[in-house]
Amino acid sequence: MVNKSSRVDDRDDKEDILKRQLRKYKEEEQKEGEKKAKRSKRNAEETTQMTKLVMVGEIQKIFEQAMLIIRDFLTSDTQVLAINIKGPTGVGKTSLVFYMTEQLSRELNMRVPFEFAQCNQAQDYHELLGYQKIAYEGDKLTTQFVDGPILKAIKAANEYGIAILLLDEVNGLAPEAQKLVNPLLDGRDMVKYGDIEAKIYKGKKLIVIGTMNELQSGYNGINPLNIDLERRFDYTFILPYPNQDDEFKIIKKMAGEGADSDVIKAAIKLANHTRGKDEGEWEGPPISTPMLIAFISAFEKFSKSNIPHALMEAFKVSILNHFDEQLRKPLLEKAIDVGLIAADDANRDGE
């Protein structure tokens, strides 16, 4: 005869195990939620930057050409359009895609669905396409499938007629993950991996935009883009650093018309030194336009608040301190050489 107390103990043990599993899955779910919240915050910040984008020079030209291509695509029989935007970090590639999405939404009088995939070497098909998640329903554990950004974009296109998928820093993907995107861009208009399969319905439109830093741009953690994938992008744009006149306009607009013009010009000259645009070797990463904007803005704030040696202090917190220790001295020497920083200020800071 089975002891009743033993059965009760067994039941209690199972309930305890179930409760522990539930707590574990809730903790994992909470962590995943926090990760998504951070990604959403980043996306929101990028969207904010979009509205501040200054359209001059090459970025204006690329915007106009890309929008012409997109408008033509919307009236064609093609279901997937693939655009690649190459360029060094900080030139506004990602912000440009948000800007294009905003413009297309205005033209179509609808909010165009937008999916963002921040690509990196650790991603596999689970993060790009989707994954199974353990969930708790009543007193039972079950699994639910969570769509990744590629599946979300395909489903949104099928539901609303159009969607945009941004593969940000697409060459950050490991080579095997890059191959997952091939069938979406080669005329099959679909993705498939194991049991996961999704296809763009006839008459629906998906715009896939990749952004990427080129290997020589001083940006770490990227791979050469798989030649099969690179050739599957219908159009490739190169967005370089702006020329001096355009960069001056951008900084003036973003930092404020009252910003010191001479300081801006000297800062641009220093930045060009780090970008290989003048004589002299530089072995570190380049100074980007957002760094220059932050520098000029900090200088304005520090000056108005009567912070001693405001220019040098702004230079340190906005530019100099971003670089490794061995690069700070040659960068500061070059800043003195181009007339951005006074030698007395630099020497006083080192005392």
C-alpha cells in the first residue's frame, strides 16, 4: 500500500520544482525584456537623431537618389529591394535610413513598419529569424516562438503591404549568419532555416537596407561582407566623411549658429588629420562628425558657465579621452599644430 504522506511529499516536491522552474523562466524573461528595452531605447535615440540630420552634400545626394529608387520599386513587380550604404563610422548612415523611412511614411500617408537588426559577430539564425521560448501557462510549461527582426519584417510587409528592414552594420555578422540573408535578396524573396520559413507574398514590398563600415575606416569587429551577399544588394552607395564646407555647415547647424567659426574650422582640420586627409600618419581611429559636434557644444556650455580653460576641458571630455593613452599625446600635439588648442593650455593641463 502506498503511503499517503509519501504521495503528498512527492506532489509537494513536484510543485517546488515547478515553482523553481517558473522563477527561473521569469528571471530569464525579465532579462530578455531588459535587453529589448535597451535596444528600443537605442532605436528611439537613433530616431531622434534622424530629425536632426542636416541634409547637405553627399548625404543629400544619396537621400534623393535612394528615394527615387524606392519610388520606382513601389510601382514595379519586384517584391524585395536591397540597398547597401557603406561608409566610415559617424557619417550618418543609420540616421539616413531613419530619415528615409520618415519621408516614405509621409509620402504614403502611413506609418511604414520598420524593423531594426543590430548586427554583430555573435548572432546566429536564432537572433535574426527567431527562437523558441519556454513559457508558463497555468500549471503547464510550454514553448512559444518569438520572431526575430527578419521574420517580423516579412510578416509586416505581408500584412501592411510594405516594410523596411535595417541590417545595421551588416558586415558585423559572422560569415555563416550572412548566408541566411541570401535567399531573401536573390529573387526567392524568402528565408528558410530548418523548420523556419517565411516568404514575401505576391504584390507585397520589403525594402532591405544594409549599412556597413568599411575595413579601412578604423572600425573594429567587422568582417568582409560575403561576396554572395554583397552582390545581392541591388544598389550600393558610398557615404564618405563630408568635405570641409559641408562639415562646417553641419556643425554650425547642430551646435548652434553662435558657435565659434574659427574653433570649428580648426577642429575639422584636426579631424581630417585622423581620417588620412592630410600629410602625416595617424594610427588610431578617426574623429567623427558627432564627436566634433559634441566638442563644440561642450565648449559653448563650458564657456557660458565660466569654466576655466573651457576649450581644453571640452576637448578632453569630447575628443581626447575617447582615445587610448598612447594616442592622446600625439593627438594633443596635432591639436596644437592646427591651432585648435593653445600650447599654454595643453602644458598647463599636463602639470
